[in-house]
Amino acid sequence: AGITVWSCTPTTIDAHDRKRINTVLNSFGKTVFVEDENFIDMSTSISGSGPAYVFLLMEAMVDAGVHMGFSRETATTLVHHTLLGSTKFAMETGEHPAVLRNSVTSPAGTTASAIYELENGKFRTVIKDAIWACYRRSLEMGGQCSQVGPNRQTTPTMTTSSAVPGGMSGIDNGGGSGSGSGSHHPVEPPMGEMGVQSSFGNKVL
């Protein structure tokens, strides 16, 4: 399972070929076609690099369980199924996440206490800043202006050319990183890029 966001050049790929491409991409997960290629970089920050965010949350939850006294195996099982069940429930109900969160948060209860700490630690802000940083870095790697988003001043776009042979102008199904000062948590530019083949798709992390 996974998701692929893709785009193409209408002048070189007709509706028939687009349908065939979509069929191939659907064979290994869900696909989302976007007319505007700019959404490719945006999707990198959410679904492309998203697995790393989830794994970090998973790691933190497992470590907390071990710290409390669970074996690592038991803590890992609890975390895996909690995340899996929560995701499936959200997909099946189609409810807004806030509604689902409120439905499992009793007044003055254990969950409310945990949510208080997360909100007090600016959990939402850190997540949003990370996603914006990833989007900016994706733009930089494509030779585009990365001065976008909160606390940024847009400057003229640098030269960019992201079309590739065959008319496919972009596919993002598994990679990207972020950069940019001015966010809640500034991210320093990486000293060097490490090419790692992602198990979530074709793009290099």
C-alpha cells in the first residue's frame, strides 16, 4: 500500500495513455493525478517524506512504552496496531480528525492530560513547520525559489525545468526533505545528499 502523486504534459500524453499510466501506478497503491506540477513538490512534504514523520512518532511511542516497563516487542505491537487501527478508522468514517480526537477524549481524563502536554509543547506547530521545511527543500532541489509559506517573502522564481522525457513531468511516491530559516524550528541545509532507495516508491530520499 502507498500513494503516488503524478502529473504529465497534456500535449504529449493523451487521455488513453494517461489512463494506461494510471493503471500501472494503481497496481502498487493509490494514485492522485494533479494538473499543476507544483503540487508534486507539495506532496513530497506530506506523502513523500511523511513515512519518516510517522516512524519518528512510532519510535517515540515505543521508547516511552519501554521506559514505563513494557518489553520492546510488546510496546512495538501496541504502537503498530494503535496507529493502524486509528488510520483505518479515520479512512472508514471519513470524519474530520478533530471530531475523532474529541470522541476519544474524556473531560479531565487520561487522554485530555496527554493532549494538554502535546499542545503545550507546540506539537501542531512543529509538525507544520517540518512539512513547510520539507516543501521548501524540495523546491530548492528543483532549482526553484523556496521563499514560500509563513514568515517568508516571495522572490522571483529561479530557472526551473522539471519535465522529463516521455511527457511525465513529475512523480512523487516516496522522498524529500526540507530546509529554511524563519520557521518555528529552522532546518540547516544538509551537508550532502545521501541517495537511499525508498521502499515506498521510486523517488530517492
